[in-house]
Amino acid sequence: MVMYKVSYVVIGSNHPGGIANSDHRPYIHEQIRMGDTTFEIIEVFDLMPARGGFQYIHATCRAVPQEPEINSL
């Protein structure tokens, strides 16, 4: 089984992004959570050929706009 090491780069935000292990290759329009924010992946590409059971992936993402919470009485 291949393990994916994914570098998440966030555009349009001051969020630092991150690096995470995944059991699947990320895909365009997939939504992921980092902290309290949901992001949509908009670009995916290989950083280098797979080595030793690891595939190194770059994923560019942007924050998904949050709908304002409605307080009920």
C-alpha cells in the first residue's frame, strides 16, 4: 500500500498550510480540514517519483467560504 506525503499550500489566506500523511491521493475539489477551516483542493501534482512506498504530492488549496451561523432564540 502506498502512503502519500502531501504538502498543502494555501493561497488567498495567511494560513500556513501543512504537510500530512494520507492513505489516498488528494484530488481536485476534495475538501479537507486544517484546524477550524475547510479548504478545497484546486491543484494536485507529483513532487517526485514514488520511493520506498511513499508518494510525494503537492496540493494547492483555498479556504471554503463559511456561511454565517444563525443564532436561534
